[in-house]
Amino acid sequence: MLSIVIFLPLAAAASLALPGIGRAPARVATWIWIAATAADLVLVVVMWAGYRGGIAYETRLRWMPSVGAGYHVGVDGLSLPLIAMTALLFLLCAVYSLRETRRPRAYAALFLFLQTVCLGLFAALDLLLFFVFFDLSIVGMYFVIVGWGHGDRARSGLKFFLYTFLGSLALLLGFIGLYLAAEPHTFDLADLAASPPPAGALVLLAVGIGLAVKTPVVPVHTWLPPAHTDAPAAGSAILAGVLLKMGTYGFARIAMPLLPGPWQAYAWPIIVVGVVSVLYGALVALAQTNLKRLVAYTSVNHMGYIVLALGAAGLAGGHAQAKELAVSGAVTQMVSHGLVTGALFLITGVLWDRAGSYEIGKYGGIAGRAPVLTGLMAVAVFASLGLPGLSGFIAEFQIFTGVIGAGAVVAGALSVVGILITAALLLRVLQHAFLGRPAGPGPPEPAGPDPAGPGRREPVDHGPRAPGDRVAGLRPHGLTGLVTDARPHELAAIAPLLVLSLVIGIAPRWLLDLIEPAAQAVVTLVGR
């Protein structure tokens, strides 16, 4: 069943090239996309319901036996929550894209391809297979940014590709080092975890650089803000919600269990990188006037919490239960961040579609014209800053408790400051753009029907949109007049993410029961 889940989206993408589909109305491609992702999500739910622990739904086939590489996939408590989140997020991005009119067949096919790549990576139990999916994700997202983005999309796409491709080359060198150090030589994760190869700090450095770029953490994060700013809304949601987790998942799946000695030896430098990412991401986000760049920098902040927790799990001494709590919190944070930040990027996409700007200073009093959209934004903001009752609180409480209990008291205390800064910056956005009173009248409503038709996705041209620019003829907050409330397909795409965050925040047991045994296994492997 797992292989069907992985490759069903790719089969749907291939079907879009059939002659009959090519002559059908453009909207048919999006409905095929929705149907394929919905079927995939149903299969994942069935897998979740049938999961009984350990590595399940395993398939192991010979691929390149001469180098000990095979098609080996399976799921456990680390991967299954991320696979479920991936399936849900791709479905909701398909729903959000119902009004996409720019080459919808190619757009749908590209996202279906990306879904197969992401699911395959989280299910991979072979280093070479993991690397193949890791590299293909770079290619897929590059074309999403360049083909359907806005602004300086070519430059942003190129920067994204070069940074992350360079990281993938470092990752490949690390995997080769693991292969050569193993006896017998193999790329199989299960075999390597059972008998960790005697690889040293250089191998951890190579693997760490590759995964750190993808995460990303400071100082290899600079590709992220432009990529997010210029990507389409659905692309940003997948980039933040799914692709960034490839890095943190790789740390928990590969670096920690396969390199337990080096991970313990360099736990403190890893913790420092996590703390710096937490504080730097929050402080730089505080200075942003562009809403999408602001949300992008909060991703650096939230990924820093995960790296901090995983680093603390490698500390010598400390209570084993605290380390398990830190790893459990890290995986929960991966899921929570995917849900909440995915919702935030889709909300910014609504503003771009209506008014063609992400500048916070050009909006004000949106709540008066779009109360439902404002409600969605408020819930997403509170979830992102870790308010009790939402998933962010469950994840961050586990992380802070685990980090401090493992012995990194100062690092845990410093990271708490990141929550205060995040709360300040997100509440500022909510107040200024959504709840604040407009400083002047907005532009007149367009008369007559939309000349581009009901499926128009191109924003109204208001001239240059560089940071700090003012729209000609409009006073501050004038763009609010263009903002209308969330449409049904937008509400259907954003609301489920926030509802699930609320469910996790109120009743997390169903998720934690899945994650905690896997977290315990990771801590046991690291402590060998």
C-alpha cells in the first residue's frame, strides 16, 4: 500500500499528458489533481489506522545490488505523521488552486510530481533512495517558483536551486562516507542503524551541511526569504510546510542514529546553531515590512527550535526521558509548523490575489471588509506564537521541557525569548493590517464584470512593489478597499489546517502515541 501512496500522484501527473485530457477544459486538470490527492490522503488515513508500531508497510526490492542500494520504504512514528501532513497539505493546495488559470495542467502535474517526491523521501529507508528524492524536490520547486511565481522569480528560483543543490552535493559526500565506513558496504538505513559505521566528524559535517541548508538554519538560510516571497502561494505553503522538514527529518532519521558518537561529541555546537536560528529568525522577522518575508523568517525561527531539541537529545548525561520529550517535541513541531505556516502562506496569497502587494503598511482595517479571513489569520497567528489550545504550544512545551531537562538550561531559557519576539511581530501584523483603522479611503471598486473572467489570478497592477513603495494615488492602507473576504475554495483550503492545529492543541494524545515510541528509539540509538 505504501508504494501506491507514493506513486499514485505521479501516475495522476502522467495522466494529464494523455491526448483526451489535453483537449479537455483547463479546469479538468485541477479536478484530477484534487481527486488524486484526496485518494492519496484516504490511503494514508487507512495506513495510520492499521499501524501497530515498528517499521510497517515495508517494501524491500533490489535496485543496485552491486553497491548495496535498494528500493526500501516503510513507515514508523517518525515518518507517518509527516506523510499524513504532506498528503493533507498537497490536497488543500490543490483546492486552493481551483482558480489557477496560468497553464493549469503543467501546474497540477508539477505539484503531483512534487507530492510523490516528498512522500518518497519520508518513506525512504535507503540512503541513496533518500538522496534521489531529496534532489528531485529541488528540481520540482525550482520550476514552481520560476514558472508561476512573481517579482524577481528567475533570480529567486536560481538562488534557491544553487543553494540547495550545493547542500545536496555535501549530503551525497556524507552518504558516501557512511557507505565506505560500513562493513559490509551498504546504503540501507536499517542495516546501518543496527551496526553504526565508525564514521567521524567530517561525515557528520557533510551530512549536517546538506540537511542544514534544506532546513534552513543560520547562516545557510539566505535562499529562503526570496524564494518564499516570489513563489506562488501554494508553492510557498509546500516549501515551508513540507520541503523544509526534509532537513530536520534527515537529522532525526539519518544523522542521529547513524552517527551517534559524533552527534554526542558535537551536541553543543548543534544546540548553539539552533538557538542562533531561533533568535536571529525572530529578530529579523520583527524588522520586516513585507508580510511574506516576515512569515519566511518565522520559519527560520521555528526550525531553530527543532534543531535545538535534536541537539539536546545528544547531550551526555541528562535524563533520558527529557531527551525523548525533546525529540517528540521536535517531530510535533514539524507537523505543527507545516499546518500553521501552510495556512499563513495561503492567507498571504489571498492578499496578493486581491491587491497585488505583501506590504503590511498598505493595509489596515481588513477585518471590516473580510471578517472570515481575519478570523483565519488570528487563529494562525496564535497557533504560530504557541498559544495554549493550539498545536504550537504542545510542540514548544515539549521542546523547552526536554531541552532544559537534558541539561541545556541556558539554551532553553534564551530560546524562550524567541517566543516573546514572535508574539510581538505577529500581533503587530494582526493589529496593523487586519484590526487597525484605515488611514484613508481605499481605491474605488472596479465597475462591471472582471474583464479577465472569474478565474483571474493575476493581481491588479498598482505599479512598483518594492519595500516601502506607495501605490500611486492611494493613501496608506488604501489597498484594503480591494480586499474581499475568503472565497469558498480558499476557506476550504485554509480552515482544515487550523482546525487540525486546534485538535492537536486540545487532544494531542492520538498524535503523541504515534511519535513517542519512535522518539524513544532515536534517543536509545544516539545513546549507544
